[in-house]
Amino acid sequence: MRENIQEQVKEIKQSFRLLMDGQTAQSMREKGVEYKLNWGAAIPMLQEKAREIGKDYDLAIELWKADVRECKILATMIMPAEKMLPEIVDIWMEQTISQEIAEQAAFNLYQYLPFAAEKAFQWMASEKELYQLCGFHILTRLFMNKQKPNERGINEFIDQALAALQSPAISVRKAAMQCMIRFAELGLVYERMAKSALKSLNLELF
């Protein structure tokens, strides 16, 4: 079985040559996004590839190990959320080196984890920018799905969001504001809380 998975990984890597976009890859390098290998394949093409493969835990684990942009993104697309253990999530997060991978993982996988909210709150409180970014992206998706935090969660979210909105990292500030907007959309009471919180930083919701 192990050999079969390695063969699959090899075939998948070879298939990326057909999806190669040199301009995209070059643009990423110029922006400081470095992978051992980057074919510049478009996300819709990787989504199509993921649909062909289907959910596959073992294959996702092996794909993630490769320091190849497309392999890591594809891994987040085919990993079954219900099978992913918290310790594996922590390993993947530790090995996430770019904003793109953090965002793709949050969108494709982490938002669907049974313990998604727990990870989101944990990562929002981190001092690491990519962790914060990922945490806010997960929570944004949960709010969009009308998942409402309890009172303690509300207070913690607002505190972390206000701290993030003062971050020197533009990506973190944007993610926190987007999350605050989705929080406000949960209902009138939430909107009032968001507006009140933002007022303390002389910011407006809309």
C-alpha cells in the first residue's frame, strides 16, 4: 500500500507539469513566496484534480510532506476533515510557511474540523502572524455558516480582533476586520457589539 501511495504522489507531481504557469510562479517568487518547487498551477485546476482523486487521508499525508506548493494545497483539498487529528493539524500549521497555504488550509480543510473553533481561538492568540491569519480565516467561515460563539467566546474574539487590528501585518489586520464584519452579520446584537468595539480604535464597520 505504501508503494502504491508513493506511486500516486509521483504521478500527481508529474501531472503538475501540464498545469504549469511560469508567470504565476515567477510573480510569487518576486513577492518573496519561496517553495522548493512551484509550478504556479491555478487553484481551480487543483480543485478539479482534487475532485478526480476524492478524499484520501494517506495520500494527503504524503502530499503534504513534499515541499511543493501544489502538493500542499492539494493535500488540504483531499484530506477528510473528520479523520484529521488535532496533533496532525498542529504539525501542518508548524510547517506552513506562506500566507497562501495558510488561507487555502483554512478554507479547504480547517473550517470543517470538528474542533475548528477551538483551533481558531488558540491560533488567534498566537504571536505568529500566519497562525493569527489562519485563526481569523477559520472563524470568518464559521460566522458565515451562522455558528455563534458563547459569551466567553464573544469577549475573547473581540479582544483578539482589536489586538490584531493594531498589528503591523496588513494581512492580519485585513483578516481580523473581515472576521469582525462576519461577526456583525450574525444579528443586530452582534453588529452593535462589533461597532462599539471598533469605535475604541476609531474604526467603522462599514
